[in-house]
Amino acid sequence: MYNESPLLEKSLKFAARIVKLYQYLVNEKKESIISKQIIRSGTSIGANANEAAYGVSQADFTSKLQISLKETAETEYWLRLLVMSGYIDEAQGNSMISDCLEIKRILIASLKTAKDKKQ
């Protein structure tokens, strides 16, 4: 299924990057507050997208994608804050923000398609 879905593939790879970022923040930077927020939101994107793929109805599918989109927006916020506060450098932050925005675009397109099918 992951090979067939760019959203699932990209969100899984992004979650792995988030886990590595979390480990870096905790172990190297001794940061414990923002790191807990970003691990939760950043890994939730793919988890909810995966749940959507197995949704029991169109409404369930749309609801899970909507949650993924919200988690993407939250993760983007935490990444921007980590850059602004100096916990991660701009290059690393911009790379992760770029990945996050790509997932966001896929989610928006998927939600639009789902809404169009509903009508």
C-alpha cells in the first residue's frame, strides 16, 4: 500500500525524520517541551493518513485526512519555532518544513478530491 500512495510513503519517511529530530533535541539540546509536541504531531500525520486509507466510510476517510492536515499545520508551527529559537539550524529546518508543506499540499488535494466525489 505504501508504494501505491505518495501520501503514506512521504508521511512515513517524514515521521522517521521527526523521530530522529526528537532524539537530537532530547539528547543533544536537552530540550523536553517542544520535542514532545513535535513528536506527537509529526508522527500523527502519517498515523491518521494510514487510518484514513482503511476508513469504513467516506466520512471516516475525510475526517482522518482532516486530522492529518491539522497535525501537519501544528508540526509546521513547531518546526518554525525550533528554527527561530535556534534549536535547529535554518537548513535543517527548511528541509523539514519543505517536506511538511509537500505533505500538506497532498492532503489538501486529497480532501478536495474526496469532497468532489461526495457531491
